Amino acid sequence: MVLAMKPFKTFYADPPIETPELSIHALGVGEWMAPCIIDRPSGTGDYLFMHFHHETTLGTPHGPQAFPANTLMVWAPEHGHYYGRLASRWCHSWMHCDGSAVGRMLDAAAVPLATPITGVDPAIIESSVAAMHDEIQRHARADVLIVESQVQILARELGRIARSRIPSAAVPRRWLDLRRHLEESVGEAVRLRDLAKRAGCSVPHFCSEFKRHFGTSAIDFAIRSRMHRAAILLRDRNLSVTSIAGQVGYEDIHHFSKLFKKHHGCAPRTLRQRWLAEA
């Protein structure tokens, strides 16, 4: 196993950040452990984020179970800890923290607590923990907002991974690629048969699947992307409305203006005049 960054571990006798919203108690990346099982029935009284670089035994409601390398757990203050590996040495990266902001961020990101999350890239926790460590080590007084932002990034990343493990929540890559194609090709003609061919399915199946994944039809999504791009272009007063219409795929200026008004509440020239007056 090759670590992406230099290992470290720090336990803070005096937390460098300690507020009711957030306190940081300890940070570690790439810590090696001798064969052992850690068994703390009452936990440590704070939040513990821990990523395991090797296959690891973890406590679950059904008893200890083996989980593959790159499994991560987040324990809340009220949770007990049971983890480790008896067969050989093992490596992990971790963070002890506490505060009301941590709970809110984990809840908002829908991160499951005391539940193994598999398939977590170690760089996700290592980069956030290392950034916090760097902020704390390099400054006499660490910036709370900078450190808090790293906790939030970590929580959002973990929530996204956890949701992707739910089959109904995962959007297949080819559909994400199709959506990106529509966003990047706002000046090109949109033909359902071409999009369906890209997706490898019939037009009716494409239409139903696109709406199921993204909550809107492909045509409506394409139009919304075009109108968003048109509004950005409109801020450049050196571009004519006719030119902007052409850049987002419309030769008929009247049709473009009608769609623009529907999406933005007024005609393109009216919106431009309003912005110029504000400037």
C-alpha cells in the first residue's frame, strides 16, 4: 500500500479550534497499527471519522463483520467503537472532532452513522484531514471557517458516496454523460433519435429514463441550458441579441425571444436594458 501523503498523527491536549460549533481533538493520516482489535463500548465522546486502508473487522448491529479495504465509518459521540484486524498490521486515517456544526453537516449530507461505507477513495479523507492539519500547524491561530469548510467537504463527499451505494439513487454514467453533452452543446441541434442512439435505446425508452433520472425531459433540459447560456452572453453589450440567439442554437429570433421570456420573465432586450441601468 502506498500512501498519497506523508503520514502524521496529532492529539491536541489543547484543541486548536474549540467552539460550541466545532472543535478538533485529533487528526491522523496513514497510522499503522499492530494486529489488534479496538473495543470501546462507550466510544470516545466525540465524532470519529475513520478510513481503513486494509480489510478490517467492524462492529455492526449483527455483530463483528469483515469489510474490504477502503471502508469508512463515522461514529457519533454516543456510539461505541469496535474495529481492527488480527491477521496482520493495518493502516488507517482518522479525525476526532465535535460540535453542533458537525452533527448538522453530517445530517444535511445524509451520512449514515455507525454504518460501514465501502469503496471510499482514501484521498477523500486524507486531503481534508491534511488540509486541516496544515491550517492548524502553519498558523498561531487557525481559521475556524477554513477548517469547518474541510469538515463540510468531507461530509458532502461521504454523503454522495453513501447515496451512490443505494441502487435507486445511482445515475448510470452514460446518462450523466448525456446530460453533460446537452450542457456543453447548447448551440447544436437537439434530436431525440440522436440522443437515444447515444444512450443505446429507443426514443420512448430514452425519454422515460432521462426524466426518471433528472426529473425533466431532455428537450426541456436542453432549452433551460440554452436560456441560461443566453443570459450570460446577454451581459456582453458588444453581442447583438440576434448573435446570441444563433450561439445558443436559434435562427429564428422571435422563437428565441419567446422562449427567453418564458424562462426569464422578460424579453432579452428588456433584461439587457435593466442590467445596463443597474450598472
